[in-house]
Amino acid sequence: MTDEWARPSSLRAGKEFFDYAVEHGLMDKVVMEGLSRGGYYSLRFAQTYPKHIGALLLDNPLVDINELRRNVDWWNDVTAKWSQDSLPPPGSAENAACNISILVDNKIPVLLLSGGADTIVPYECNGKIIKDTYRRWDIPLKSVVRSHSGHHPLGIGNPYPIAEFIYNSLYGQHNLRPIRVACIGDSMTEGVGTD
């Protein structure tokens, strides 16, 4: 889905999969993990279906799709994918950067990891938009800016703060335990370099 630039058909496909997972016993709230352009998909899914989002974990997320105009190949890919839905490239109504207020209105918890020296998806033009919007409305947001890090490596060394954030976002202070967990994805789930 991340290679589809959050065109409407890819969001609908994600929702169909979500509905299928819920029908088979998974929670009706999802924690979406979005890295780089996957962050854009996660944001647009959350903005389209906010009632189904338990939290967002975003790592160097693309937030403003217009940033892709800096690279002709990337923007041509966006245009080609959106044309498959018989639509022009996304405008402001579909741009995640213009819809952060939906996340705020629904009080969706966000853990934002950013590389302060990222030149591929610059923090100042992307992640900072989320942080500034949440701060403006005084909605809690956990943000970690790795000041000297670029776009890679993604993640943080110790996974405990991430696991704690997810648990607290879904269960708060309640002593509940999830019954089933599904981790679905590609290299971020499988592990980079594994067979």
C-alpha cells in the first residue's frame, strides 16, 4: 500500500483488510506504524477512518506530499498511481499535511520519531507539521528528534518506549491484555536482511 501514495483505492483496500481482520477476532482499533512514505499512507488512513485508529507510530514520515515534487521520478510515480483511479494528483483536500486537525479532533495518540538531519524527508517540512499542530491544540504528542540522524537508520535502539507507548495508547492505566496481535508488513515486520 505504501507504494500507492494513499490514492483512494489503496485506502479502501486497507479498510477492507482491516474489516476482515476485525471479523476474525482482532481489535477494532489499529496501531499504524508508518515509516517514510508509509507514514503518509498511515496518516491518510487515520484521517479517512479516525474511529478505527488506536495510535500512530510515525518514523521520518512523509507528511506533505508536495515535497515529492522536488524529485521528478517520485512525482511522476504519484501522478501515474493516482491516474489509475482516474484522478489528478492529490491536492490540498487529500494532502495529509492539510488534515492533521482530524487527528487532533479525534485525539489520536502519536509517537513521532524524526531525523533532524534528514534530507530525504526533511523534518521541518514534514514531521514538524504534526508536532506544531498537536502543540497548538495542546494535545499530547510524544516526539523524539534525533538531531544528528538522517533518514536512516529508522527506529530507536531500545524498543521498550515504543511498546510502552502502544500499550498506554490502547489500554491506558487499565490492566488489560490483548488477546491476539498481528504484525503485517514487509521489511519492518520481517526484519531487514532476513530470508
